[in-house]
Amino acid sequence: MVDLVNTFVCGWPIEHSRSPIIHNYWIKRYGLRGKYEKLPVSPDDLTEFINCLPEGIYLGGNVTIPHKEKAYELIENLDPVAKKLGAVNTIWVSNQKIYGANTDGYGFLANLDQGVPDWDNENRKFQPVVILGAGGAARAIVDAAQSRGFSNIKIVNRTLSRAENLAIFFGEGVSAHCWEELPNLMEATGLIVNTTSLGMAGNHPLDIDLNILTKDCLVSDIVYVPLQTKFLQQAAERGLKTVDGLGMLLHQAVPGFEKWYGVKPEVSDELRALVISDLKETK
Ligand code: NAP
């Protein structure tokens, strides 16, 4: 019988993925056997790749862009979040069956919990949350915010129809807005999150006037290349609390590692520094 110890991340392209740094660090840190590998799997090959996992050589792995939605279609046994969001980022094999989960929302919440422990206090729950963007990450984050009791969520997106689709999907308490409405929405918000790709290296920065925000507003960006986006810089200059996007990437990896290797790994300063040094090298 093959001794399964290895895991993977599959995507197309996959070269940019930092997941191997994270999981291989934990494998070493906890003295485990195994290797976490980067696998380039094209959209044409994904069905065969996933269907063959039960007979294959992996304990499980991660699925990244552009495969998260297709993986959802292919996997029968899904956790409630993946089922609801229609996207899978974590897979494991058990008794010849394939299981799928979505841990992006978990990563988002755990990052805020670590960075600002009281971030989801009752005062903030009464204030509207502003989510910039209406893509896959926004979907996971709206769901995560709702799961913590936030019931007034404003989705602001360049393409209004995408924000409207998300608002319909989540129903009561979630509304769609165009970019021009942002100043008004910002006046009352207690949490604003950038989930657009604006600010990412190679893209235009997210450049909005943050003077309208109140002094207690928490500002978060899920872009992590660069770590300190212009959006976060401007917020910090105003004295606002900020949380960068790297922690979400690190924390979303925790549930998968725990499933595969049976150890709940720690998101430590040492791991964070390791990934930051890799981001600097490859910038
Ligand atoms: P996506 O589904 O492609 O959505 C992209 C979003 O960005 C859409 O709302 C899009 O608006 C908006 N956008 C793109 N270019 C824009 C521009 N020039 N002006 C205004 N809006 C613009 O992508 P995603 O999967 O949600 O990911 C979004 C970002 O989050 C990426 O940078 C990704 O790297 C990051 N991310 C980080 C983590 C983490 O762990 N930290 C996890 C997931 C994603 P339209 O609808 O108008 O096109």
C-alpha cells in the first residue's frame, strides 16, 4: 500500500503560488513526513485530475484560480460554506471519497481576529460594512461577515450588475452600490475591505479619499502584493487601524493542513516573515 504523505496546490498558471512555502514550513516545523507540491493543471485536465485523486498519490490539496468553481461542480461531498459559495479551495481524500471545502472566509476572519481581536464588537456590528469589489473573494467575505452577525453590508463595484447579483444571492441586509455612492457609504461604516484587484502590483492603486471615514473605522485590504498598499498606507496616515491581506492567505491554509496532517498549525511571526521575504525577492 502506498504511504500517502504528499499534498498539492493546483492551478493554471501556478508559478506565483506561495502556498508551498506555507505548507512546507509547517511540515518541517511539526516534524512530519511529506511534501506540498505545485501542480500546473490546465482547465482541460482538471476533471481527470480530480476524479483520479482517490487512486492517486496525494492526501489532498488546494485548488486555486481558475479552478475553484469547476472543483465545486466535480466534488460531491462539500462543507456547508463551499456548498453555499459554489467554490472549493481545499480538497482531501478519505475512504476513496473526495471532500471539498472553502476556507477563504475562515482565513479572512481569522486574520482580523489575530490582528484586531475585538474587531467584531457589538458597536461595529451595528455599523454598515463596505466591501469594495464583487468577485469570488468578495462572495466569501460577505458570507464570513454575515456569519459573525454583521447584517448591513454594502457591496460597491465598478460593474454594478455583479454587485447586484451578489446582493440578490445573499438577500436581506446586503445591498449593491456603484462607485459614485462610496463617499456617502463611507461616512457611517465601521469596516471597509478592499477585495478588488486594485492596488495589486502591476495594477492601478486603489485611490480614494479616506478623510470621510470615522476614527474608529477598521480598514482591511486583501491584496498582499505589495503588503502595504496605497489604500492601507493612506488609512495608517490617518491613524486608522489596518489589517493587510497576507494574514488571510496564511490563515486560509490552516484547515487544509489540519485535515491532511492532523495538526492545527500556527500562523506565527516566523512564517509571516518567511513569506514576506519571498514576496520581496520575487517582486
Ligand atoms: P475576481 O473574481 O476577478 O474579482 C476582481 C474584482 O476586482 C471585481 O470586483 C472587479 O470589478 C474588480 N476590479 C478589477 N479591476 C478593477 C478596476 N480597474 N477598477 C475597479 N474595480 C476593478 O478576483 P477575486 O478572486 O475576487 O480576487 C480579488 C483580489 O483579491 C485579487 O487581487 C486577489 O489576489 C486577492 N485575493 C487575496 C486573497 C488572500 O488570501 N489575501 C484571497 C483571494 C483573493 P468588476 O466586477 O467591475 O470587473
